[in-house]
Amino acid sequence: MVTLNHASSEDRRRWKRYLLNASIRLVTDTAVIDGRGIRVSEGGISLFAAANLAVGTQIKVEFTTPPSKKLLSVRGAVRYRAVYLYGVEFLAEDFKDQQQIAHLGNLFRTKQVHF
């Protein structure tokens, strides 16, 4: 008998995901859309939004992080969509985005964020 060991999806992921229950805003070229962040990592965010965004659409994701109430604003691209559930990959194309993503990861790793 052969036993296969399958790594869990958490083990295969590049970034650890953290629960996030926070109001967010999605900024597109034509609209600002309110949504709800569900999970976040240094690589991206899963969220609910009553929007019609196609896979590949580039957006800006904005939300505040307690305790500092600092506004994080990071560019991203829609990589997954199931009705109103979206998976957005962060695009750290410039130094400012890289800093904000690193700050976000640090907040969660050091447990300074409690949503």
C-alpha cells in the first residue's frame, strides 16, 4: 500500500495568510468601491466587494491598520473572482508599495494588528 503525503495549501503558500475583518476601499480608474477584507498576506488580499471587476484588472486597495490607524494604499491586480469574492495580488512595483507591504507583514507577524 502506498501512502501519499499531500502538503496542505497553507504549507504550499509563499506567504502566511492572516484573518482580516476590515472595511476596505477599492479604487479603479472609474470608481471607488467599498468592500470587506477577509484574509491578507504580504502577497495579496481576499475580499468581498459588490463590484464587476474582471480578472487582470489593476486596482488600488486601501484600508487602515490599527493601532496606528495608518492608511495603507497598495496597487494590486485581480487574480481570482467568484461572484463578489476576489483574490487580489499586490503589485509592489515601486519602493512605496514595497514599504507598505513590508509594514503590513510586520504588523501581523508581531501581532500588533487586531481587527
